[in-house]
Amino acid sequence: MPSLISSFYKFTISSALIVLLTMLGTAAVNASNQPVETSTAAGYSALKLLLEDEQYLTAIRRTKMVLTFSDINDASSKLIDSIANSSEQALEDMENFKQSHPQITYVAFPDDSISKATFDSLRITEGKEFLFESDDFEKNLLISQLKILRVISHLALQLEEKETNLKRKKWLIQLANNYENYYQKVNARVTIHLKKKS
């Protein structure tokens, strides 16, 4: 299993955890004012950040292709591009639902916080390693998605439990199902890829 833990895999998991812990930490600080609203705001903020990273998967794939003059398997490419497109659409949906009652509010990373500095530094460093030093880009890209897709799916389910807006509740359930479905497809692609390599 250690051989499967790529730098980008660790990067995406660490990023997800830092985002969630930072947002929830921010919520805890403000809990005395608006505990439920702040908790929901922290969850939506974390979801937004994760989706923002996911929407660039196609750009990452294409950048790597330009750098190495090679592309990943066609089926994997289509799956990665589909995740990127779905993430972009989900961000548009969030923006459209934002003003519905009760409004979605986001918790911002303070610019001078250690958490934000750590998150930004990790993104840059590990992202460079992934693009320039990765031996098996396709495997690493697919494996990086396994935990991130699950984080998005479970985060959407947790938000759905607290959400009072019926349209957003329905959307969150669909989002959770979509990303769980992507998880299953990525898992199948990883298995196929590893069998071909062995």
C-alpha cells in the first residue's frame, strides 16, 4: 500500500483535512454567536473550496500532457474531465442557490492565519511535485480522487442534514450521490490500471 501513496494523493487528503479543520475551527471560534448558521457556513465554505480544486482537474491533466507529451488512458481522461465539469456545475449551482432563504454564507480564511499559509504552501509545493516528479501520473491522479470524492460526498450529506431549504436539501443529496458514483468509477479505473501495470 505505501507504494500507492503518491505525493499528490497525500496533498489532496491533507488539503481536504486542512480545509475542513480550519473551517470547523473558525466555526468553533464563532460558535457563541451563531452555532448552527456558522456550522453550516463552515461546511459550505469547505465544500466550495474542494469543488474549486476539483474543477481544475482537466487543466491539470492537460498541463501534464503538455509537459510530458503523453496523455492518460482515454477512459480515465473522460472520467477526470467529467468530475471537473461536474464540479464547475456544482459551483454554479451553489451560486444560484446562495440567495435562497436562508442565504448561504461563507467563512473566509483570514489572510494572516497559519492555517491559510500552510494550506497555500502545501498546495503549491505538492502540486509542483505532482506535475514535475510523478512517475505514474494516471495512477496518482486517480488515487488522489478516491478520498477527495468521498470527502465531498460525505460533506454534502452532513450539510443536507442541517439544511432547511428543501431545494438545497434535494441538491445536496444528488451531489452526494453523484460524487459517490464518481468514487466507484474511479475505484474501478484504479483497479484496471494497476492490473495492466502488474
